[in-house]
Amino acid sequence: MIKVMIIEDDFKLRSMIAEYIEKWNFMPLLLSDFERIDEQVADNMPDLILLDINLPSFDGFYWCGKIRRISSVPVIFISSRTENMDIVMAMNMGGDDFIHKPFSLEVLVAKMNAIYRRASQNHPNERLTISAGDLVLNLSNSVAAYQDAETSLTRNEYHILYLLIKKSGQIVSRDEMMRALWEDEQFIDDNTLTVNINRLRKKLEAIGLFHAIVTKKRQGYLLQ
């Protein structure tokens, strides 16, 4: 079945959508925690996302941007907003379509089928990865692979390795890593970064990759 994550804080509407799309071979994933949406997308790996704009804490535009860092899953915005600027913003942040509330459930399903079909044709069996040499990071399941060995990473380890691979051969400062890891947090323990770096090093060593992360004194870290 096609997994559809419904990110909507209107409980009645969310339940109505879920009940209806189940009849059309969709598996609804009802998200109720709106604080770590990107993590839940990474954990559940949906095939399609329905995303409201007006959400607690951060809006749908913000979360679509975060999702786009880790996945190309199709995103359909569903919103009562009617301003052209909202539609433009939704598309600019990586949305694939925009449906105004109130909407027909039949039309919603038709759009979902069309967008999912198009995405499947454009990216058949896609595994989103980035790499540096023989080190490969799978963005959809947070698994690092080297030659024939693999290791699963925690959220922080994933973000650290993602940044190092993205800037492979360049020094990444501790401040830049801290901002990437905890940009939404108020209180940060500097030692936490060191702990996560050391854990990541051990995991890379366990799959045969030794001395990959180099410490540059008073500068940061380098993936070589």
C-alpha cells in the first residue's frame, strides 16, 4: 500500500481524510507530534505527504524545507489560505501541489494518485544517497555504508555525517555543526557534540573506515 503521512492538526479533518483514503489503497500515517516532523518523516519513510500550513510551533513552509533536506517525497499542501503568495511560497519550499480548504475528497485522491504516479515514473526505486569516495549515506533510513558493511546512525550522528560528506575535504567548524544539530534548541552542551563525534567515529571504524574524521585543532572537523 502507498503510505501517506497526514500532517494536519485539525483532528476531525485528519480523521476524515484518513478514513476516506484507506478505501483507495492508501495507508494513512496520522502524525500528532508537531515538534519533530522531519524526524518522523525519516523514521516512517512515507510515499506521499499531506501538509497543512498552519501548524503549532512552526508552519508547513518551515517543515517542508526541513523535509526537503532529507527526502524528495511528494508533498501536497492543504490549506485554507488563498493568497497567491502562499501558493508561491509552498512551491518554492518544495511542495508539489496545493489544495484549498474546503476541498473534495474525490479530487484530493485524484491529485494524490497523479502526483504519486508521476513521482514513481521520474524516480523508480530511488534510494536517496550522498557519498564521499566509498562512504555512502542513505538519506531515507540514516544508514552509512562502506564497501559491503553498513551501520545505522542516530539523528545527531546522521546530521554530523551528512554535513561532513556535503563538505568533504573542507573543515566544518564546531559552531556550524552545533547550528545544524540544535538550531531549534535554546540550551546546548558543547560536550554533546564531542560525544556524538566519538560515537560516529566508532561506528565508521566498525564498518572498516578508520581515521575518516580528522580533528583540526581550534578549527573543527574534516572528512578525508
